[in-house]
Amino acid sequence: MGENVLLNADTNEPTPTESQVAEVWTEVLKHDQFGLDDNFFAIGGHSMFATLVTYQLRDIWGVEFPLSLIFEHSTVRELASVIDRAKADAVDSDAVTG
């Protein structure tokens, strides 16, 4: 991940999920000039890039993410939060059924 990803972010360290999402954005957008609270579409993203992001997120976490997720949660911080909740729900579900 590039050194500039946290330019506009709070001084708090990113979570592991935020770091992974930022790495995906950096790869897809071909730049790292954004912060954790910058809007994906305001920093050069568009629907085709959003599709690529969802594919990469699926490869990382093994979960299908709908394209609408990027439109509804368009910052690294928001998207990572949704992913963390989905992972926690999956673990809770496995604990109950498994």
C-alpha cells in the first residue's frame, strides 16, 4: 500500500480490514492519493472500477459483495465496517450452526 493512503485520514491507525480495502482501491484506481474517508467516486472511481473492487473483495474474503455496496458505502472506512460486520455475522452464524 502506498504511503499517501492516510493523507486525509484521522491520526488513528487503520484497522486490518481498512488497510486491505485501501490496498484494493490503490490497485484498482492506480493511485494512492486518498484517505479513509474519501468517497470512491470523488477520487476517480466509477461503476466499472467498483465492479473490480467487489471482485477483489470476494477473492480476499470469500464472500459475494453486491455492487451496490460500493455505492452505499463509498469510503474505505464505511466499506471496511460493513465487511467487518459481515465477517462477525458469519462467525456468529457458524458458531450457532456448526
